[in-house]
Amino acid sequence: MQSQHEQGGGAARVVVNTAMLLTFVAASVVGCGYYLAAHRGAHTGPSAFRSRSTSDATAELAGALGMSGLDARALATAQVAPAAVAGVVQDVRSHLDGANFAAIADARHETRAALERLEASIQSGSATEQDKQSLAAARAAAAGAEAAFQTTVDAVFEAGVAGLSPTQRTSLARIRANREYRVAVRYLRAERSEAGWVALREATAAVAIAANHGANASQNAVALTGEADEGSTAAASGLSLLPQVRAAWNAEVSLP
């Protein structure tokens, strides 16, 4: 069992760490606002890529592209030609040069983890009174870090799609917004209500399960999936070039 001194020290560390995270999040929000305003102009600050190893810079670039919905599969679904992929990646690389994307992503992860640990200690009954009093600050830190991260990811997306056609930009925005519904990417270019997405997810799952068991899915599931397939012919056309798009993406990001 911890002594009162040890428990008090733990609480003090929680309070100090929360304050430090809040300070970092505030700085991140300010920095993110600067990059949103100036990312199309020249960057005069120090480069995050020049100060870090090539492998770290590659990981940051790949992570930023993936988190912003500009991965190879999304680009192919939006019918971005393999020859145009390099431009997307280069625009994101230029945007990230001098930015602090990795730091903001790390802050999001760390504030979430700190909040989860604090909530777990409170739920288990092992938290001190000071722990309980720091909960509001921890939640504010996590919310601030999440907001900073989302703003940064949005800016990466806008930088990456700047050179694409309006149709491609719209498609990528829809794919990015609709991924939460967890259906095949070829369907994500469409506009549906939340209930419509849920129905499609259930229908495609039912059809797949029936096929795996050599059975027949319900007529409703088959009809809904067939309708979605008919509406995704453009996406299917783009996905036919996925190997070439992925190769171009990997080559530009410098992945093996």
C-alpha cells in the first residue's frame, strides 16, 4: 500500500503534468493557426525535416497523409491518376516542412492516455482527492489537443488536394468524412444519411457472410448492395489502378 507521502507525490505529478500538457496544447493551437494561415507561402522557421532523421520524416509524412485521408486507396477511389500522386505528396511535404505535425499528434496521444489513466484511477477508487480535482484540467487538455490535431489534419488535407480537380477534391472529402461508417472504400464517394450508411454496412456484411457459407442473403440485402455497386462504378474504375497508385505513393513517400 502506498504511503500518504507517495500518494500525495503522485497527485502532485498529475497536476504538474496536466499543467504542462495544457501549456503545450495552447502553444500547438497557436502554431497550427500560423501554418493554416501561411502554409501556401514561404516557411521561414526551422524545418522539422532537417532537424530529424530521414526515417522520422518519412514516417511523419506517411502518417500525415494517412490520417488526413490521402492514402493510396483513397486517392485511387477518387480517380487520382498515378502520375498525379507525386504532386499530392509533394504538396503535403511542402506544407509539413517547418510544421510540428508529429508533436501535435504526440500531444493528442499523451493527453488522451493521461486522461484515461486518471479516469481509471478514479473509477477504481485508488485516486486521491487531488487526482479528482485535476480531472477537469485533464479533460480540457485532451479536448484542446484533439482540437489542435483535427485543425492540423484538416490543413494537411487542404494542402494535399490543392492541385486536384474539384470532382477529385469533393470525392476525397466525402471518402474522408464517410470512413467512420466502415464500409468498403468504393462506396464512400456517395452521399447517404447515417441510417443509410448503417443499412449498407449491414447489407454488405450479410451478403459477404452468406457467400462465405454458400447461402443466399436476403433480397433486401442483395438489392441494397447491388444498388451501391451500380453507384460506385467510377470508384471501381479508379481502384483498378490501385497497384500503380500505391507504387507511385510509396515511391514519393520513400516507403519500400
